[in-house]
Amino acid sequence: MTSLRTLVPRGTFVLHSKQLQSRLIISGLRNASSQPPKPRLLEKPERFNPPSHPSRIRAKPKYYGAPLSEHERQAQKERRYPHMMPPKGTFMHWFLTDRSLHLYITMGVLMSLVGAVWYQDFIRTTPYADLLPPNNMIFAHPWSWFWRWWEVYSMHVQYVSTQTAEKRRQKTDDVQKRAEYRKAHGIGQEEGVFGGWTAKEDKDVLGPDLREGGVTIAAEKVAVEDASPVALSASRGGEQTYVDFEGKPQVTKKKWFGIW
């Protein structure tokens, strides 16, 4: 230390300290006189835009050993462990990963279930079950077996159509009789929006299911006059009356919307 102090003159240290003090004073005066810069204002985004990449790149797992060779990497791919997928190129890998094969299997199972349900329903509901050919006939005479099955199924379809047409005709007759009864007794003639529910004509309601031999089956028509004698006499007298269940004439009360 003594040698350094003797070698370096003291004047140099004093001069250097004065230069540093002058620089600090000048920089302070300059900062006090000048205005601080304004902060930058960023435009407010319309919506939240997430960044396209993370702030930090994910570090790769550290492997302290020597780099693997191509032979070792290939051996790792071919190494087998319990409960693993079969290797590529094998039959089991194709069977488990082929989408078209899975589609065919799925559709086949669904169609088989539909056929089984249809067959059970047909056997349970058809009245011609005793006319069906035996099952062992399909190997001896397949065409005859198929043709007989088709004839029985056609008879079954015709029977179902007839039953459906009969039910529809009964409902149509019921609606028509109700409309004629209301019209004959003057019920619901001035009901406004909710009134006027009348039955349609036979030609409007009878469809192709009601045809037999090319001729439309006409439903029985109920011949009822436009108004009963009770309703006619009541309308002539100025008051509407009807006959109750006990056979006594009663004055018809005007109802609002058919309720009050």
C-alpha cells in the first residue's frame, strides 16, 4: 500500500473526485430544468386477445446421459409392455384402428337388432302365423319359402290397413254424429273463435287405405235434418230451447265462449 501511495500522486485523486462531483451536479440541474417524459398510452383493445405463444418456451427434459442412437430409438419403439396397443403392421392393430371396419360392424349390429325386433313383432301380431312356411324349407326350397313368406306378409299388411281404416272411420263417424247433434239442438252456434268444429265430408277424409278392389268404401251417412222439431219451434217462438235427459224442454242460456 505504501508503495502505491508513493507511486500515484495525490493530485490525481483530488482532480478525479472534483470531476465526478461536477458531473453529478450538472446532471441534477439538467434533470430539474427539463420536464419528465410522458408515459406511452396504449390503445384499449376491443376484446381480450390472448398471446399467440407462451411467455417462456417449455424447457426440454434434461437427459444427462449420452444422446441415443438411431438403433436405440428404434428399439424403444418396438419394446413391448403389458396392456399396450399392438405394433403397426399387424392384424390386431388394423382390426382395432380401422374406422371403416368399425362402421360396418356397428351398422350390422344395428340392422340385426332392427330385423329381430321386426320379426318378433310380426310373429306376435299377425293373425296368419299358421300360414308361414317352416324354417327348414329355406334350405330345400329357398324360392318357394321366400315367395310364401311374401304372400303372408302382404296379407298381414292388408289386414293392418283394414284395421287402421276401420278405426279411423269410427272416429270420423263419432265426430260427425257429435257435430250433427250440436247442430240439431242449437249448441255452439255462436261460440266465436272456438266454434264451428264440424266433421268433413267422406270424400275429404277417406284416403287410399279405405279402398277395396279399386272402389272407395263410403261410410254410413247419418240422415239428420238441419234442426230438430224442438229447435225449429223454439226458433219460431223467439227462444232457443232443448230437451234435457228427463224429456223436459229447457231454455238455452247464452254462453260466452261456450263456457259461461
